[in-house]
Amino acid sequence: MTHIATGFSQPVFGAQSAFRSIMEAFSFPGRIVEVQGPQEAPTGWPSSLAAACLTLLDNDVSIWLDKEDPETIRYLNFHAGCRITSQPNEADFAIILDPESAPFQQFKIGTDKYPDRSATLLVACQSLSKGPVIEISGPGIKGKRRIEPMLEVASFWAAWATNNALYPLGFDVCLFTGNLALALPRSVSAHTLEV
């Protein structure tokens, strides 16, 4: 029998804890929060990303994967029951392990009437504290805040500038590494201070 990575040891409490952490991250953009992960995660996934998927995904949402391997599909089917789509513009959520090749311009940004019908991108990165310094501002941030995610990908920040200019339309992003997460709602503007 093919092994499926184990979820939370206590599913209800694990999901509640992870949900609170992710909501804190979105309420305070740029704040690094700890997310209690499940017992196991698919190969190459941060435990915090797995926790977010077990918490946010269900059979009402569609998911786009940049790496559509059998292990990941089994994990999502078993734990969340979500639909997998091969079309980025159909996805409610996108799981991105390689930001460099992600089709940021293709994700849903909502509509004037329904801006909430947009995608949330769940992005794995190597670190949230060792990358280039980015200054962010916007709702939920007192003044300005500096963040240093290891997203040394010019295409991401260029796409983010375009995305932020669309507000209140646009996608939202949550970054994950290890057991940590950092959120970037579409309302946040970002400027590189150093490379």
C-alpha cells in the first residue's frame, strides 16, 4: 500500500491552531508567525505549508500545483478532498514550490463585483529572514516594515507590484519555510531596498 503522509495528530485542534496562526499572519502583514505543522508533509514541503493546506483546503476549492507529483496529489486528495486543476486561472489556491517559474500573471484576481473570487498563493521559500531587504507598507502595518524572504526572483517582485496596483483586485500570498509563515495581502506595497 502506498504511504500517505500523516496529517495532524489531533485534526480539530491542529487545524484550529494553524488557522489562528495564518489569520494572524494576514492581519499583520510581514510578521513572521509560527505554524504548528502536521506529523508529516509531502517531500520538499515546509511543515507550515502542509498545515495551511490541511486547514484551508476542502472539496469546495480547486488547487493548482507547480509540481504535480503522485505523492502530493494523494496527500491532498486524502486529507482535503480538493480538486486539482492544470489551469492556473481556474485555481482558488496555488501551491508553489518554485517561485521562479510560477505564472503569476495567470492567477485569478477577482472581479469588480466579486474581488474575493481571487487566488491565494501558498509559496515555499528557503528562508523568511535571509533574503534581500524588502520594505512593505499598507493596511495592518504601522508605518513601514522590513522583511527579508529568500525570494531572490525579480519576476516575483515585479509581479507583486503589478498585483498591488490592481487593488482591490489581485491575489494574496502566504510564504512558508520550516514551521514559519509570512503573509502578503494584495493591499500591501513592496519596495526592494537592497539586493
